Amino acid sequence: MLRSLVGSEMCIRDRYQRRVRGNPDRSMALAGRALHLIYADEDTGKFELGEEAIAALAAVRGPVAVCAVCGRARQGKSFILNKLAESTAGEGFVVGPTHRPCTKGIWLWSAPLPRVAPDGTEYHVLLIDTEGIDAYDQTGQYSTQIFSLAVLLSSLFVYNQMGGIDEAALDRLSLVTEMTKHIAVKADSIDATKEDLGKFSPSFIWLLRDFYLDLEEDGREVTPRSYLEMALSNMTGDGPAVESKNSIRESIRALFPERECCALVRPITDEKKLQKLNEVPLTDLRPEFVEGLGALIALINARCQPKKVGNDVLNGPALASLAAAYVHAINEGAVPAIATAWESVAEAECRRVSDEAEAVYVSEFVDPAADAPPEDAPLLAVHADALKKAVAVFEASAVGSRGVRDSHIAQLEERTLRRFDEYKTARFAEAAAHANALAGEIFDQITKAGEESSEPVECCLEQADQGLERFLAEAAGPDKCTLLGGLAKRLLSGPLKTAHGAEVSAGEQREAALKAEAAEALAAAELLLEQAKTTAANEATAAANREAELKQAAAEDLAAAEKRLADAQQEGAKQLSEAQQAAHEQQISAAETLAAAEKHSLELQQAAAERFAELEKESAAAAVAAQKQFVEMQSSLEKRASEMESDFQAQLSAAEMKQQQTEAAGDKALNEAEKRALEQQTEAARDLGAADERLSLIHISEPTRLLSISYAVFCLKKKKKNHPESISYLLNSKHNIHTVWS
């Protein structure tokens, strides 16, 4: 959004860069050649600025020092500059062998020479070559103007002349006096002195070429500086001639308060080589000249410091603007006013640099601001950072007094703040529009989801959570919270309220349906309970009847067993009686009778065992069937009983208690019957023993596993002589063994 504002802020720099791209030789860093800085138009006679040279000056952003070499034509000015530029013939300032001047106007060496000041400050030295003064094709005014422009633009002014300093040499510098008439400190100043001009003048070096004199005074050596000061001392005497000569001396001393002198011997004696001195290697030159040339270059490097106007240090663009101001004043017939021109230049340069700084602000602000959220704090931080960089650029390139700079900085801050406010307003409006559209989209989604869902409230709440999270993530700007609150209110009064009403109505309908279903289920449960109670009562009655039948069957089995026992006892008693009778009647046949008795006893035992096995099998089968049926009925009753109410549990418990009482009564009756049978069996055994001591009665008793009913089997066994046999009676209704000793 701000890119369109860059516009013409960088017009000067862009114009020069386009020239450099179009022709690489025009770059000062790449070319290293002489550029025409100021020249006189042949048609109008007015001075013009060389576009290439001005663009080259504008490209030098840091402090610049300017070394200008001036003097009469054809006396080697360009040779010295080429040595300073470390250039050889054909690549530097033109050096010609004829009497015609080679340099017209003022020329600039395109490649600045990097230097470092004693305090570590980096700057560049610019070299200026001027057209020779008092050439045969010049006017006096033209020479004065070229000389004045060289002095005004330089920070070190080197005056090059042949031979020593004499009256003729001083007379040739009379244009210094003329120059003071054509230069003012301020445009409205009419009483500026030469000393006032000296505050703005460059350092001065009077270079004496082909110097052949011995620097001695009264037999002692004199330095070039002392030689210069003696030459600039006022002459004694009166009269117009003396005053004129002293005026020249005073003008030189006043205009150049910082001055120095350097003398160079003739470089070579060969006149042919001297005409092409720039092509002669240093090794072919006189050692004294080479040594002096080195000292001169060292002196120039030491004295050539950054150009100042007052306390302000100039950079390339400021120097270009100052040159334009001086040329404009001369062309208009006005007197170049140093301070006034500088104030105008400083003001213009500050405006130009301020525009560049504003462009820097725009370039530094646009992308970070686009990445920053549309909120006051982040945007203000980006603005402050961009403004800081813009002010740093301004401070690095601006010239002029602190007041002028601060004024332009304030204007820069005001303009950038206005840009920032416009940008912020647009971003905030854009963010608000986006957030408002997003809120509407989220509201429509939640409304639609609530209408389509079977659980509208839960669906709306879920969609609302997602929508609010999306709004917080995507929306931005100062109106974000306000729009969020509005969205929440719209949701509460809109889809959430509608969904809540729908769910309340549906809930009431579901409640009525559930109540009806519960009533039906309760009636069905009560009916099932009554049916279960009836079924349980019937099953309990059937169980009691079955129990009675089982008990009756068990009693019948017991009676049958007792009958069989009685029959066996009678049969045994009968056999015993017959045996006793046979024993008494026939002792001879006792063995046979005994054998028959034993055989009969074995048969009885076998029959008893077979019958016992049959009874046991029948009894076991009946017991297993009864027990299985009882377990099944009991399991069924317990399963149904768990589903009944507490009254059914009470009835079942009562039935079980009654069953236990019945079983206990049956067990008691059986135990009494067994006890009576035991007594009878014991008595029978005793009677059998008394009848025949040789035989013993064995009673085998075994439970039937049916309600603890047991039966007994008796048999006879022959006694062994002299070893009593025991009559074992086994009776165990619960698998206990009782032994009776005979």
C-alpha cells in the first residue's frame, strides 16, 4: 500500500544509477577517469555543470575532502594530480607537450581516494584540476571566476608555479585580491573582511616547480614554509605601488590562514622527455625530484581533510549542490555568498536527504507492517523501528547546523507519522471488515448446524466453540473484542435460544412418552410378579408332593428290606435248628452237614450279595434321580425367587424351613428304626451263638444313600477251633462302622 509513495524520493540517486547501468565507465568506482565538472558554454559564455561529474559527486555519501590544483597553464598541474591519483598517461588528467592549454574549466577525477582520519573516520579525497590562469585565450574575469570556484569548492588548494616566489609571482596572484571582491560571506553582508572569508577558505600549499634556489638566510638553512612567510611579509615604504603589493600579500595571508610551501627540483634535464613527463618512469627521474614528490604527496594527504563550511562537514551530494549554487550565482551576476549559499545548500540537502530517509522509512515499514497484526502496539513498534532507521540515514547524509537538521527531522517525523496514521487507519478498517465478515460467516454456520442437527443445543455449543476459536485465531484489529462480544450476543439470542426452545419441547415430549412407557412396564412387571408367585406356589406344592412320594418309596424300601431281613433271620434260625438237630442225631454226618451248611451259607452269601448289589443299584439310581430332580427344582426356584419381591422370599424361606424340619423328623424316625433293628440283630446274633458255638453270624449293613435308610444281611461262618471269631455288625446310616465282639 505504501510502495506507491516511494515515487520521486530517490530521483537523483536513481538517475545516476541508471547512467551507471547504461554505461559502466560512468561509475566512479569502476572508471577512474577525468570528468568535466564546470565548463563555460561557448555560445552563452555561462558556466555549466557536467552531468556525469555531478552524478558522480552525488554518489559519494560519506565525508569528502577536495584537493584542487591551480596555476598557470602548461606548468605541470595535471602531472601532480595524476601522481596523486596513481594514474599513468592516457588514463588520468590530460598532459600535453604543446603550448596550448589542455584543461578547460574544472575537471573532477572520477575515482574517490579512500582515506582514514587520525580519529578513525573514513572519508574520500576528490581531485580537481583547473584550467590554467592568465592563459592567452582567457579574460581576467574568467580566470578570477575559475580561481574562485576552485577555492570555494576545495578543502586543500595547491597553487602550482614555476620557479621561486618573486614580485612577478605575487602579481600573478593579484586575482586573490580580485576574488575577495567577488565572494561574500552572506548575501546581505556588505562589510565582510578578508579574515571572515579566511574562516571558510581551504588549506593552502604553494608548490614551487623546477626550484633551483638554495633556501638559506644569513648562512643558515631556511624551510619552504619560512621562505613563504618571508615572501608574504609586507614591504616597507609608502606609495601606491607599495600599498598595492602589500594588499596582495595581506589578501593571501587573510584568505589562506593555513598555508604551506613545497619546492620541487626540475624532474629531468632531457627536454624531449620533459614534454612527455607523464610517460617517463619514476626510475628515470632525478632522485631529488622523486624524493620531493613523495614528500609533496605525503603533505597533501596530511593536509587534505574533509571539506567544511563552518562546522559542517560536506558529503558528495552537498558538494554538488554547493557547486551548483556557486555557478548559479556567478551566472546571475551575483557575488557567491559562502554562508548564504551553504545555508541554501544545507536546506536543500536536508530536504533531499529527508526525502531519501522518508523513502527508507517506507521501504523499512511496508513489509514488517504487513507481517505485523493490525494492532496499535505491533504497528507502533514497526513504525518506531522504521523511523529510527530513517533518522539514522538522515543523520548520516544530512548537512547543515543542528537546528536545520532537527527541523527536518521533526518534519520527517511528522510526515512519517501521517503516513503511519493513514496506514494504521486503513489496516484497522480492513481488519474490522474481515472480522465482521468472519463473524457473519461463523453465525450462519452455527445457525445452519443447529437447524440440521437432532441435538441443536449441543451442536450449536460445539459449533460456537469452534467458531469462537476460529474468530480469535483469524480476526485481528482493535475492534476484534467488540465484534467477538457482538457475535456472542447474536448467538445467545439467535441459534442457541432457538435450539434451546426446540430441545425443551422435545424433552417434554420425551418425558411424557417415558412416563407412559414406565406405567406400561410397571403393570407388566406386576403381572409377571403375580404369575411368578403362582408358578412358585405350584412348584413348591409339586416339590412337597414329590418329597412325600420319595419318602413313601423310601419307607416301602425300608419295610421290604426289614421283611427280607426277617425272612433271612427266620431261614437262618431254621437252618440252625436243622443243623443242630442233625448234629445231635448224627454226629457221624456232622462233617457232611457242616459242608452242606457252609455250602448253603455261601449260597446265602452270594444271594445276599446279589440282592445287596441290586438294592444298592436301585437305591443309588433312585437317589441320584431324586437328588438331580431336587437340585434342578431348587435351582429353578432359586432363580425365580431372585426375581420376586420380598414377600416371595419370605414364603420360600418358610418352605425351606418346613422342608428341613420334615427331613429332620424323617432322619429321627429312621435312626430310631435302625436302633431297633440293631438291637434285634444283636439279640438274634446272641441267640445264634448260644445255639451253636461253632457258627458265627455276620451282619452286613450298608446305607441305601436314599434319605439315610440302611439295610442288613446276615450270614453264618464256621468258627475255627480254639480261636474265637468276631461277629461283625455293620450299621452306618452316615457311613459309620460299629463292631460287636462275640
